[in-house]
Amino acid sequence: MTLTDPGPATAAPTAPGALLAPGVPADWPWPPACGDELVTVAGAFDEEWETAAHCRAVAEGRPWLSVRITAAEILVGPLWTPTAAVGCSGCAETRALAAVSDPLFFVTDRTLRTPASARGGNGAPPLLRTLLAAYGELLRTEPLAPGELLALSTDRGVRRHRVHRSIDCTVCGDPAPTPQDAETLPPVPPEPVALCSRPSSAAVPTRGDDGPDLRREAMRENLVDHRFGPVTQMFRDDNAPFAMTGAVLGGARFPGFGRGCSFDATEPVAVLEAYERFGGYPHQASLVRGRSHRELGDLALDPDRLGRYTERQLASPISRVLARTADTPMDWAWGHRLAGGEPLLVPADVAFYQYGYPEPGGRPDMAFQRARRPDSGGRASTRANYFLESSSGCALGGSREEAALHSLFELAERDAILMAWHAQQPLAHLDHAEVRADPEARHLMDLIEAADYDIHLLVTTSDLALPSVWALAVHRRRALPASFTAAGAGPDPMTAVRAGLWEISQLVGHGLNWDPDDVAPMLDDPWKVDMLVDHHRLYGFPETLPRVEKVLGGPRLTLAEAFPGWPGVFAEAAAGDVRGALEFMAGHFAAAGLDEIVIVDQTTREHADLGLASVKAVVPGIVAMSFGHAQQRLAGLPRFATRTAGAGVPCDEELLPLDPHPFP
């Protein structure tokens, strides 16, 4: 169907300039063009009609107003314009249907948001004609802004919505990059990517000055819409001992969460975390599929440098990874070296932790849809991937440089606590009197101690020089749950302490919210530690306290003694630029023997439309945060072997993995 063909479309006599699809009543008061926009009117969403209209608007460089009429409502808009990154009618349809079917949405009465086009029906009631006439008056006084839509309903009146672009839109969306399969030789690398200056006026320059508006009011107005999203729901955790908000992003696998002293402060954090998690799947990334490392050669990172699974792990019935060699065909994603910007392939399931290899003959997008299904309560799934990665190292920012910096912060934090855990040596602890001088930290420590726990703030910084703190809570009466663990890291030591305290106070506040009988078998058999939650629940048993308390007993230090010069050395080196801060941190990684950093761009157009960048830093040789005893990647890491050997902990490959870690 084309709108240039006089057959399928006719002009509306009551609204000059409007084009009507076949079957649309011509004598209704359809909205006339207020300027030079193209106005099209059709029945329930028709992809062919809408795509033809969009193509015509693009070709003519005109705005486009799509009107759809169904049995229960009329949708006017959104107003698409060629000069703004706003949604079209296809985006509205995609988002509305995704919201209805989203497994993360918690409201049981989903018919409240079901679009009329999905409910069907024959004919349009006369009341809709009256509403349409009223809309004409509204249009003259309050015209639609780009991206806005009016829903005219017989039961809900007139409602105004804002529609954002969707990566799944079949009308205006960019087609996903064609994977470079084994038949395409050789893989075509992207262009190098150089770092850019990102000025920052902050005293500790971790965020640039040109970031998006993160105020609660602005984010709610711009992003939260129960019908069209992109954020379809905000909810509050009533069990948390402080303000905690969750955000559901339509089409995402996981919600995002924010913690803080007020709900106003937590909502933006929850939304940003939801967008960070949305980047964990290669929605719009270019993949190279079915190639072995030997075949790719210098185009690809050697997967063995990321740590290996032992033969015992691969033989375990709870293992969810496949054995591989240098000749195993794998899927890859492009990243860029932080130093120099040259492109480099990394395993797709490392670059995107939600990536799943398709079943034989299947498509990667179907693997993602299977992954989004609600958990059935089962444990180990079928083996499909070569790496079982976590979100560790995924970060969001107002620029690629900002996101990469925070990615390195998180990787350093996880590496530090894992190295400290496996070394099994007493760690220095921070002086509580100094920490309590901070009002926020004092409040959180009071919450933890009021629940009958002692709090230990342990210094885990070692060869990777970034302030890193392990927050360990131990029950005074050694009762269930006997201990909880959390961590924080960053250039400002006090901020790192607060981060650890926020997370551990949440765990303490939730208390024993699981059945000990389900976890007790893991005390005798660590190979039963399978899921993320198993790790911290195992160390809730008093019998595990002797292992946990091996890290206690070190000297007491002030913040200045534990982290000399921080954050001053960081701020001085950054010189008011996030890029300078990133290069400073990369230098610390290199000094620790981690001299190669690859940045994978996880940004979709939905991120970019909000001024956000999403990345995953891949650092060969670092200790990765993994979950499940069979999934720990500790073999083949020389730096880890040196640290544990120096602490007197045998780590020969036949002894790996070591004790499951306690981190959630």
C-alpha cells in the first residue's frame, strides 16, 4: 500500500489535507492539518498503512499526525516530526502491547491498560464522533507537542500521553544490524573510537556537566506512563528499612531499584538502573556469529584471559556453560580498546550478560524472549552459553566516558572483595567514630545495630588502588541470618562506605525472608550453590561464621590512613574532566597488571534519546563476580593465583573453585 496511489487513500472533505484509509467514515470531523504536517486516518493499527505514511513524511520532510479509530477509542498522534527524536504510531502500538504482556508488571487487572486496538470490536460508537469534534477545539488551544498523543475514549474521556521511540518499532525503527555469520569473510570491524573531553565542575569529577536532567519531577513527566511507557510502573518496597523504589521499563528483563533517605531521591536512581539493565542484551549491537578464536586471530580477545572453568566445574550437573577450545565456533560482539580506541571482538555472552545462544535453527531474539519469562522456580537451565556473566561492569552515564569510568569503579570493587575473601586474611577495619560523624552513615549504622548486628567496615583495597570497603554485618547472638555482606568503592572513601551501608542495611532489614531448609544442604555440599541468592543465604547459617570471621582482626584505621590522599589525588589527576578521571583509573588498572580494557557499547537509541550511554568494560585478568559454584571463573588468572599463594591459600586448578563467596 502507498499513500501516493489514489486508490487506497482519499482526502477528507471535513478536514482538507487529511488522507483516509479505506473504510474510514469521510464525514467525521477529522483533525485538519494545523501547519504543513501530513494527517492520515485509518482503522485499528495497520503496519503497512502506517509505514507508507511515515515514508512519505520522511521523503517530504514534513511532520506526520497519524489518527487511528477503533471500536472504543480514537488515538490522535503521536505527532512525529523529522527534526526530533520522538515516537511514531508504530512506537505507540509497540509500547502499548509490550506493557500489556510485560511479565514484570505486577497489576493483575491488565485490561485497565489494554489498548482498544488489541480488544477488537466492530464499528465505532457515535460518542467517539462527539469526542473527535471536542478534540478539534482542544487542538486549537493546546496543540500536540512532538511525540504527544491524545487518546479519545468512550469510557475514559480524553488523555494525553508522551510516546518515546522504541527499538522494536517496525515503522520508524532502524533495522537491527545483520549479524556477520561464518559465511561472511572476513568480519568487518567498526571504526576506532577515541575518548572525548567531558568537563566536570564537581569537586570529585565522576559525572560530566552535560548529563541528562535527573530531577524526579522531570523524569516522571518525561518517562513514566502506565500505557505507553517507557517506564510503565514505579513501585515502593514496603519491607525495606528506608525509602526504596522500583522501576519497570517496558520490554526489559529486570526492574531497576533505587535506595535513599526519601522516595523523591530514589525514583531517578531506579529509572537509571532499569535503563542500565536494559543494555544487557544486544538489541542493536553488531554481532559476529559462529567463528572460533583461532579463525578470528588478532581481531578477537583470547577468551582464556577472562578466566576458565575447571573440568570439575564443567562436569557438574549444575553447570550452565559449555566446554570450549580455541576452535569452538562462538558468537562475538565488537568492543573498543580504551587505550587507542581500536576495535576488538569479545565473546557475546561476556559483552551482554543477558545474551543467550539460540537453540538450533532458532533466533537470538527468541532466546531473549525465553529469558524474559517469569522464573518457574527451577534451578539449573540447559547449557547454552560459554560464559555465565553477571551485570558486573555494566554502567550508565551521560557519556561513553562517564559510563566507562563507573564501570571500572564497579569492577574494581568486585575484584577487591573477591580477592580479599579468597585470601582469607584479617583485613584492616575503619574507625566507627569517624564514620559516624557522617549523618547518613550514622543513620544506616543505627538501623543495622538496632537489628542486633555488629557492623564491620573492612578495607579491601590492594594492588588496584581505589578506595574499596567490605561492609560485614554479624549477628550478635549468632542466630539466623548470622551474617550479611555488601561492598562499596569509589574515589571518595566516605561515599564508598555509604554505598556498602545502604546495601547491607537493606539485607538486614529484610531479615530471614527465605526457608532455611532449602539452603541447609549447601552447608555440606557447596556444589548446590547455584543461584545468586544462594550465596548470601548460605552465609546466613551460624555454622559458616568461622569462615566469614577469618577476615576480622586487622588493625583499626582512619579513612585517611586506609586511603591516603583520596579523593584529592583523583580530583587532581582528573583536572576537571571525566576523561582525565577515566585515564587516571586506567593507569591504576595497568599498575595492577590489568593493562587491557575493552569497552563494549551497549547503548540503544532508547538510551541515546535520553542523553544516556550504556557500556560494559571487559578487563582480561580481573576476578569476575559470578554466581553458582560451578560458574566461578578462577582458573587461568595469574594475578589471583599470586595473591592467594602469597596468603598461603592453595589454588591449584584441581582445587578450584574455592569456597563460594558471600556477596549478593
